[in-house]
Amino acid sequence: MISAVRFVAERFPRSAKYNPDWALASISGSANALWMSEWLASVLGLQPGMRVLDLGCGRAVSSIFLHREYSLQASATDLWFSASENLRRIQDAGVKNGVFPIHADARSLPFATEFFDAVVCIDCFPYFGTDDLYLNYLARFVKASGQVGIAGAGLTREIEGSPPQHLGAWWTQDLWCLHSADWWRRHWERTGILDVEVADTMPDGWKLWLEWHKVIAPENQVEHCCPVNVLLTSDN
């Protein structure tokens, strides 16, 4: 049995309140969605009653967390995970009046223009957001005074040329979508669509990522030896 202590980090007091068994059962990727949601929320001006698009929500953990902690309305939107399955999880969490599961592609969103006060995206934005035109598409769904924030795996600095030798056993071609916080700042600022207020890397984020991986994938020795993942966030 996994010790609950492994799920507690002093910098994430809100996340520490959640049952570790529930967190484990709700995993949809490599990241700790609770930790990253709390970190991202710390730089966003989330207020009760806001309409928030949780883009690529996986099993809706981040949506449930944001609704409970900030009393906002979250549209839990994902392509790969069933909206019906997420609805059951949302109902079990007792938040069906504030979290709404939606099945949709990030490139074909079924929302009205300027419908949301904010967009958040946890650990999946690089898989579609590096497209030069995507931010222009996404921004249409956010009010003029709204915010866009992302958090997920990234690099501390850009890789020039081939990946370092010590990453050879782990690096695959799809990982070229990973970038540094500085890269994301440039990528967004040059569009003129948003004013980027924060673009940074979590202090010792790679250590937290590694500890989390040791819990959820203890057999993955390759990635445990290549802890290049860090967290980043940008918002307007």
C-alpha cells in the first residue's frame, strides 16, 4: 500500500486535503494534476462564480479541485476520456452543479465566443498548443479581461541540436513538443494576443515530478534516471 505521506507536499496545502486513493484512481497521465492545478491557480485571479474552461482535463481531477477550492464553474473538456465516465466521477465527488463534463477536441471546441473568464490547461497544452495559430483560436473563447494559464512538463532550457546523451534511452521524437518557460513566453508574446505576466519554472519541480513517478510507476527506471521534467506556467 502506498503511504499517504508521499502525496503530501508543504507547498500544496490544498492538495494535501484530498484522499490519496482517489488521486491514484483518477490518474490520466504522468502529472500530479492536483499539485499543478494548485500551483497554477496561485498566479491566476480565480474568483467564485467564474466560468473556466479546463482544457484537456483527463479524468476531471483538476476541474473538481478548482471548483471545490475556488467555487467556480468548470467545463471539464477532454477528447480521450469519456464524458460519461467523468460525469460519474463528478457526481461521486458531489460537484455536479459546478463541474460539467464535455467530450471535445481542443481544435474543435463547442463554445460561444468570449464565454469563459479563464482557460486552464494541465499537462497537455504542448500536444496541440505549439501550433503558431492555436493561441489565436483559443483566445476567442475567453473574455477580453480573461486569463489563459497552462502548467505541465517542460524543459529548463531549450535543447539545441540532438538531445544530450544521458537522455538517449528516454527521448522520442514526440518529445520535441516540450519547451522551456522562456520559449512559451516568446511563442505567446509575439502574437500580440496576450500580455504574458508570468512564465516560470517551479523551484525543484523536477524533484516533485520524480517522487510522484516513483509512486505511480515504480517500475519505470528509465524515466526515473532521466528527470528532465519540470513545471511551467503562463497567463495573461
